[in-house]
Amino acid sequence: MTTSVSIIGGSGYGGGELLRLLLAHPNVDVQQVTSRSHLGEYVYQVHPNLRKQTQLKFVDPAQIEPVDALFLAQPHGQAQHNIEQYAALAGKIVDLSADFRLRDPALYEKWYGEKHAAPDWLGRFVYGLPELHRAELATADYVSGVGCNATASNLALLPLVKADLIEPSAPVIVEIKVGSSESGAEGNVGSHHAERASVIRTFSAFGHRHTAEVIQEMGLGRVSLTMTAVDLVRGVLATVHAQAKPGAANKDLWKAYRAAASENPFVRVVKESRGVYRVPEPKVLAGSNYADLGFEFDESSGHVVSICAIDNLMKGAAGSAVQCMNLMLGLDETAGLEFMGLHPI
Amino acid sequence: MTTSVSIIGGSGYGGGELLRLLLAHPNVDVQQVTSRSHLGEYVYQVHPNLRKQTQLKFVDPAQIEPVDALFLAQPHGQAQHNIEQYAALAGKIVDLSADFRLRDPALYEKWYGEKHAAPDWLGRFVYGLPELHRAELATADYVSGVGCNATASNLALLPLVKADLIEPSAPVIVEIKVGSSESGAEGNVGSHHAERASVIRTFSAFGHRHTAEVIQEMGLGRVSLTMTAVDLVRGVLATVHAQAKPGAANKDLWKAYRAAASENPFVRVVKESRGVYRVPEPKVLAGSNYADLGFEFDESSGHVVSICAIDNLMKGAAGSAVQCMNLMLGLDETAGLEFMGLHPI
Amino acid sequence: MTTSVSIIGGSGYGGGELLRLLLAHPNVDVQQVTSRSHLGEYVYQVHPNLRKQTQLKFVDPAQIEPVDALFLAQPHGQAQHNIEQYAALAGKIVDLSADFRLRDPALYEKWYGEKHAAPDWLGRFVYGLPELHRAELATADYVSGVGCNATASNLALLPLVKADLIEPSAPVIVEIKVGSSESGAEGNVGSHHAERASVIRTFSAFGHRHTAEVIQEMGLGRVSLTMTAVDLVRGVLATVHAQAKPGAANKDLWKAYRAAASENPFVRVVKESRGVYRVPEPKVLAGSNYADLGFEFDESSGHVVSICAIDNLMKGAAGSAVQCMNLMLGLDETAGLEFMGLHPI
Amino acid sequence: MTTSVSIIGGSGYGGGELLRLLLAHPNVDVQQVTSRSHLGEYVYQVHPNLRKQTQLKFVDPAQIEPVDALFLAQPHGQAQHNIEQYAALAGKIVDLSADFRLRDPALYEKWYGEKHAAPDWLGRFVYGLPELHRAELATADYVSGVGCNATASNLALLPLVKADLIEPSAPVIVEIKVGSSESGAEGNVGSHHAERASVIRTFSAFGHRHTAEVIQEMGLGRVSLTMTAVDLVRGVLATVHAQAKPGAANKDLWKAYRAAASENPFVRVVKESRGVYRVPEPKVLAGSNYADLGFEFDESSGHVVSICAIDNLMKGAAGSAVQCMNLMLGLDETAGLEFMGLHPI
């Protein structure tokens, strides 16, 4: 028996990736996909990889019909205005935007600069990272997506926080390097290839909005995210600098990271002593849902460097969303997410 | 029932891609993979995308045991020296190297500069491009791989030649642009990233060895391949310039290209009048087995430009090899080759 | 004694490159630079390489004052409407746009799709490629710029045409590969880094407007330019396929190419038999005014492949414009154009 | 009057860049350049940008004759074995390798893993960063080069340390992103374009040898350098995270950074509130000797982020070396270093 799903907002990068995953998903039947700017076009005219896969055309959001599960993949700030209407259409909703990621309306207002339009709904959503909320997701009706940079940060921190290995009072510095798909299909003033190629551009030293998700999910007070754009299309690498608690030893870290990998089907530890691929790297994750973790620990100073690589459109967006859907529907957690990634690429 | 397969030569790019496809193939069970230079290493240490997919280690070629189907993915010039031995191990063989692509030993000697070591075997192999030899492949035991540049050229020419639309006596100029994975995992003097990034390097104006495969398969006398390296990892674009026969009209070309797409599951026509993706482009084919075709025709002069984009490691190597295996074994031609490619990438 | 110059249209890529060259030019004093969209901004806010080089700010075109020489670097279609006004401001004008490149108003209308607004002025301009019009430039008051793709094509053809080595009746196929700076600072629908990175995109098979400049300057009737975008920012490579006249020998081509290099300070022949850099490559020309030429000749078939690499913003635009100015003013032809380019890059 | 100079080790990237600068230098005459691996080749066969600039060929190091100034551009560990011999050939020596950067033989042994071969010479060398040692360089005979990563780190720290704005006891975390030219012309196992393109590869979390130069020059005890390779050829960006002293205010930082820019001809502050280029970026520095500095300061937490962008082959190697030579010879500090860099690139 297949589940019927539709996507609100399918012409952006997150929506396109969702569509790719859902079209190939063994238990899902995609009904409708919306886009106002590409109304009436075949979805493959916008997402050329979908040619010969589907004859779906983009429809107007007003035409959406009831389905089992609805994915919202609009720009931030929209879903919160229509959530009642969407809830009337589908029993299960996954919203990829930032609208329902934070539990506290005050935290939302602080980081997003305006009051939340549907604060009562915040408590009804589960934060959509299975590595943090697997059990809750199994019974959830409403699930938020995740910020891609927050996800790389949270997963880099997960083994350390779960094993209680770092000083919560010490500052945690997260250096994040990102590709150009993060700026979305519309791009921005610096997205032109001639300006964006070969960059190392630290476009935000402090204050990235995804910081709020790290604070909320990791319970850490002093966290900063520093964002640097580099030359690739897909991928995020988070390098976390933290201070270990006194007495923490290298073997404790190994144990914590191995536990993360064994408990989570899409987490791997990459820490090799030879060859080209010794550390986590996002480029080999393009299209895959894996989060690759690595670490280095200077026992003498207690300085821990924890690294997480993901594909921002997969584990950092559409991949985690589908993984959540699988859990919500009682399907195999990895269904439709088996693509291994490519080498070389 | 699954088919047992092994790969001779699994640490190169073609072998790695084969391994990725075969590990995910629903009807196949990978037994052994060889590599002398990486003997004893886990395959995922060389191909990082295979981590958590398999615990296979590279073994010595001498340790290979009998299987249903054997893939040979060694450098050119090796398989022809061991073909008897390999044929004793497996009833079905697909050789990705250039050793058995040409039917005529004289043609082999002309283009490869030395006598063939097993000329009697040349006639027993079928050229492994399903779009050209689907029926023969269904009953073949021995199948050669295809040259990636030859494949892009042959598929760009296929609709034109099949519909008898071009002048066979006029020169056919094929301009090919290629990525860095074409030079193989070992690379060459110009493979260093600092020398290879941002290049437009016409490394061969005439005489590329794959020309022989275009001559053989298309039956065209005056064909030249001009090779230009550009900055991407995976991908080939062949731009063919040919002279149409008098009377050929635009609609004849449309018909010919549409026929190619309808007869072949992995051929698509890309010819849009708006949007970003109006023409075939290899970047959206990374990891997919599609060949995207397009054309422009100047009716007044008869100048035809035919374009084919492929992933050189897929349709140009491992993908076609698996497609051949599917045909040889009576499986669904597209089994294990469903990956759609990514957008953006 | 220095020459006073101003630039109309300085915020685009051509204008910025002109500014870089003129600020460093030993015989020139830059007075004013215009930009409506960046009015009042420091030029270094748009062109970050000019920081600490000048305190010039962009002014309105209406504020331009009389100078010795005026450069027009606006989008195509503008200069022809204001040429009288500009001629009143400066005795010497170099227009980088396409407005005054063609001598024949009918040819302009054919390729640009509208009537020329100042057809009487077409005959007063000299086509600004010193390799073709050095003597005329020395006495010219009005000089057009050159199309970057036309320049790569014309210089690739120059030795062959000048030595009368190719069949004028045979088709000449020019395959051009270009970087992203060609689309201008405003970019276009496909300029977003995520869509433009790693492309091999044949965006125009026939009919590129620069074809008209090749027809005009080379006197060849059957020329086609096929345009392919590849992943680099600066650079054009033109690969010309032509048919040699009967009897032409390899040594004739060597002689013709060497002559081009010895007669022109910015032309070099690149044809090495070993090392990485055996052929002309645009990447090592970034910022330099050189045109690197190479060729391969198949004596048996008469097929000539001629290659020219340039930096589209230098030899293909601002560099040639400054070279023309030097000639117009009786300065050393190479003044201000000495930058060698970088290796690696 | 010109100064005669020669280069020991001219086929690598540092040596090639030196050669480019010295060939164009108005006060210098290049005599000889050595390379064992390219003996007898024209220098332009290795460095294609030097074609038509010089007819110099690589000679054997044993053939080097006395000159005014000698540059050593060999791999690390060689100059220390021949320093006596070189000192007999030239009164002024600049060694670009790591051999004479550290003053303390024990520090050398700790970071380089072996005893120094000429410890008596360590005290005779001045560390070759003019921004730190301008006065000493004016009277120096022996000058070391600088580590490229150390230079980006030291210059990012310079304003903060000089104005005594940061806590010396708090850890200083330097996140460095680098291009592929850092691995040298020989490259390494991961240099193949197909493996190196699109990477974000944190190849060293702790312990990079250049750390020793930051410790020595900045007098900071707790410094770590974390190295991440990204996809560009030339360029380093250092992002320094430090803790400000209590009471430090944003205006104090502005004052410190502006002072650095006004005291040093090749230092600029980049901190804009609009446009594409708001922060220091290495890509626009390719070929230039500038160090661009920027900062962000969170007054509430005292967290300072200081950024420095350089071209690793220029300010991080050959450019600083020529700047030192200028000072040693009493020439204009900026002679031969005027190239502005390119935009776009």
C-alpha cells in the first residue's frame, strides 16, 4: 500500500530534492507539486534530472487536494500563515522551512526578528532530526525540517554531548563551510558564478539563524557559528572546537563516536590513517543521506575538534525530511534513501 | 535468484563505479574484487562512498574464484593476455577495457600501436552499447565495454545515421569536452589540481583512439575526434558537426531523435526553448546512466550540430557494462541503474 | 605628459578591467568613471582589486567633462545613440560595445535585429584589433572594441588567412569555449553558481552575433561559431576546423604562425612536445593581453585545427582597447599591458 | 643601477612566482635559475606565463655564479645544508624555505622532527615579514621566508596583539582554508583534480608546522591552526577566534586595524556593509601582494573574529620575499609588487 504525498513549493532546491527522493520511494505516490513561478511547466524543465521520470506539472498551491502526507518546502515565513489550512488537507505534515523548528516563540522572535504567526503550533511539531528525536517522530503528526548548518553542527556535537564529554560553560566555536546551493535557487547578490567561483568568503562571523537550533537541541549556552562560503555546490562541513571535561581520554571519544554510528543508520565515523579519504568530506556525500563524523583530540590541552560532513540538501533538508516521513509512517527508516553517493565527483 | 559476480581491477574509477552499481543491484551478489596496489584494504578506504555498504576487501587477482559473471576493469592491454583464464572462471564476461572493442585485428594494431595478443577472441565479443547491439547482447557470453568518448560520439550520431540523414562522404567533426575522471585514478602529468583546475586544454586535436570505435560502429569514413579537457570531474559532451543530405528537414531530425529516445530507455531528447536546461549537459547526469541528446540544424546550409551528454563513468563505462549484463542475464535492462542524477550539483 | 581619460560605464566587467589597466598606465590619468547603478560608490566597492589604488567614485554620465580620450564601456545598443555628444567631449574615442564594430549597416541589422541609430558613423570607426589594423589605428580618432569570441576566432584564423593556406569555399567551423565573465556582471538565468559550476553547456550552436565580425574581418563566407560555456571565470578558447588548400604542408603552417608571433607583440605560438603546457590555454592568460596560438595539421586529409586562447576581458576587450589607445596616441603599443599572467592559477 | 639576482630552485610554484616578479622588477636583473628536474629546459616550458618574457633555461645548482642577491626556493630541509656555500656567492640571501624561520633550534627540532643542520645561522636570519620586522630588514643580510599559513595568521593577529586587545591566556583558534597550490608543484596523494575538486577537507586539525611561526612571532602560548583544503588554486584565508580583554570596544578594534593599514603599504581593511565584497577574500588577491584584513567583534561575549586573506604564493611566499629584498637593498618597498589583482577571477 502506498502513501499519497504532495509538495507545496517544488521549484526550489529543497523541493526538487524532495521530489527526486519521493518519485523513487518504494512506498510513496507523488500526487501534486506546486510552484507559482513555474506554473504549468513540467517539473523536469526546472529539475532536469527528472526528465523521463515523471510527467508531473507544477500546479497552483490553491489546487492542492487532500493527501496522506504533505511536505512544505516554501521559503521561510510562509508555512506559519497557512498551517491550519494545510492541516486540514493531510494528517501528516513535514515542513522544511524554519517556521516550526524552535519550540519557544521568544527564541523565534529573537533570531528571526518578528513575532511568530502561529505560536500555538510550535509545541505540536517535533524537530525533524531522527538522530535526536527518533522515538518522538514515530508518533508525530507534525514535523519540522532542520537547518542544514544546524544539522552539521548538532551531529558533530552529538557524540560529545551525549557522552557528556565537553565543558558546557566553555565557548563552543563552530566553523562552517558551505556550498552555493545553500543560497537557494534564487541566489543572492554574490551568487553569480564569476563572483562566487573560487571564493573563501566568511559571510557571517556571528549570528547565523541556525545557531538557535544548536542552542535548543544541544542545550549549550555559548555557541557561535561562523559561516564561510567555499567553491562547491552541495555540501556543508562543520568543524566544532570545544573544550573537553577534565579526564576525558581519546578512547572515550572513540567510544562516543562509534556509538553514534551504530545507533544511527546514516551516521558513519571517518577517521583513517592513510589514503586520500581520511576525514569526513561533503563532496562524496552528494545525493546521499549520510552524515560523516570525525574528530581529533589534543589530550594535553583538552581541545577537541569534531567534524561533520553532510549534503545540505539531503541530511540537511530533504533527506532528513524523508527519513522523518518513514518514521512517522512506520516504514523502514532508510526507505528511498539508499543512494551511496559517488566517487569520484 | 541472484547472480554471483566478481570484479578484476576494482580500485580504479571504472571499477569503483561498477562496484557501487553491483552492490546496489537487486539481482546480484558481489563475491570478490581485486586490486594489487590496495591489497588487503577495505574497498571503502579507496572508494569512500562505499563505507557502511560493504565489508569487502581487495584481494589478489590470483585468488578469484568461479562466478556467474566476471567484470574486467583493468587498464588497457591486460585482459587480452588472460582471457582464456578468465573464461574458465565465468560463463559471462564483460571487459571494460579497450582490448575487445574492435572486431578487426588490423584496426586494433593501427590505433593501439601493437599486435593484439588474442585476435581469435575479437570475433567472440559483442560491442557493449545496448543502443547499437541490444539483440545480440541478449545472447552474448562475451561483451566488451565502450570507450566513453566513442559512446558520446556514437550516440550523438545514432539518430542521424539510423535515419540516413547525413552525407557519409563529408567530414564529420566531433568536438569532445571531458572531465578529469577520464584520465583515470592514476592521473597524468597534468592532473594536479593546480594545473587542471579551470583548464580549457585541447590535449588531442586528432588521433584519439576512441575514433576507431566510431568508425567501426557508425560506418563513417571521415571522422575526427578533437579532445578538450575542461573543469569538471565526471562528464563528456560530444558536439558533432555533420553535413545533412540534400532535402533533409528539421522535422526529419526531430523524428529521428524522438525515435532514439522512445526505443532506448536511457536516451532522452533535451531541446527546450526556455529555462536554464535547454540542451544536454553532463553535470546533471553524474551517477546516472542517461545519454541526453540534442541538435540544431541550419536548413539553409545543411550544417547539423548534434550533441550528446553522458557521465563517462556510467553510460561511458560502468553503467553500460551493467546494462549489458542485465541483457545477457535476461534481467530488466534498467535494473540497478535507476539513479536519476542530481540537481543542482 | 599624461593623457586624460574617462570611462563611460565603469561598473561592468569590461569597464572594471579598463579601469585597472588605465590606473596603472604610465602615460594616463583617469579623470572620471560613470555608473548609474553604483552612483556615488567608491569604485573599489564594486571592483575590490582597486582598493587602496584610487579614491575615485562613480559619477553620473551627465557629469562627464572633456578629456583627451574617452572609453565607452556600456551595454550594447547605447553608444550609437550618444556618439555625437561623446565626440564633442573627446578627440579620441574607443567604444568597447558592439555598436561600431561592423562597417555595413545592413550587416548590423541582420545580426543585431534592428536598424543602426548612427549609420553614418560606422565608416569613421576602425575595428580595434591591432593585429589586423595596426597602421590604421595609428591615425584613427574613433575605434571600436572587439567581440571576445570574434577575437579568438580571428586570431586563430589570422596566420592561415594571411598566408592563404585555407580553402575559402569550405566551411570553417569554430568551436568556442567560454568562461562565466562573458555573460557580464549582470549575469543571466543560468549564471547562478549552483547552475553554472561544472557546466559544459552548448548554449548556441549557430548564429552568435560575433560571427559577423569574423565574416567581416576574415572575408570568409562559410563560418559558424558554436558556443559552449565551461567552468572558469576568465578565458576563451577558439578551436577552428578548416580545410587546407591542396599542397599546403606542415612547414607552411609553422612559418605562418611564427610570422604572426614575430609581427605582433602580444601573439605567441604554443606548441610543445612535452610538459603540461603544450597547447594554448586561457587559464594562464588571466589578466594578460597575450593571444596564444597553436595548430595541428593532418596533411593527409588537409584538416587543420587552429587554436587561440585569450582572456576575454583583456585581449578580447579592455586589453585590446588600451593597446588601440596606445597606438592612437603614439605611445609604446605595450604600455600598461605588461602583466605576464600567473602560474599556477 | 640594477641588482643581479639568481634563484636556487626555480621550477616549483614559489620559485616560479619569484621569477615572474623578478623578471618584471625595475631594479633587478635575473642571472640564473636552477632546477635539477628540468635541467636545460626553457623556464617558460614549466611556467607558461613566462613565454616571450625570457629565454632563460634552468641550470644546475652547481653552476650558480656570484650575484648581489640570492633567493633560495628549494623544498624544506635543503638550504640549511648549503648555507655556507650560498653565503660565499652572495652578500644578500632570502631563503623561502622553512629552514631559517625559527630562532630557537629546540623549537625547530620540536616542530620539524630533526635537529637543525646549521643552528649557528638561525640567529643571523631575520624573519621575513616586513609588517613585523621592517626596521631590522633594512639592515639584514640574511632573511628567511615566511610560512603562508603563518603569515595569514600573524597578520590577522597583528592589530589585536599590537594594540594589546586580546587575552594572551585564552586559547586562540585559527581556522585556515587553503588552495591547492599550497601542496606544491609535486602535489601529494590527494592532489589529483578528480579527488581535489570541490573538497572541503580538514587535513590537519592540530600540529601544522606553521604554528611554530605564530607562537614565535606573536608571543602567544595557546594557539592552534586547523587546516582545511578548499577548491581554489591560490589563496589562504585565516579566521582567528580570540577572546578580547575586558573593556575592549568595537572602536578600539577599528583603530587597531586602521593603524595596521596605514603603517603597511600592503595591508588593507575590508569591512563593507553592502555589495558583494564586504570581507577579505583571497580570490581577488591572486598575483597581488596585499593582505586584506577584516574583523567582527561581539562586545557582549568578547569573542573576536579576525580575518586575513592573502595569496599564498605572494604575500605568503614570493611577494614578501621580494618586499624584503627591496628593504634590504634600500629600494622602494613596493617596487615590482604593484599588480592589483583581478576582478572578476
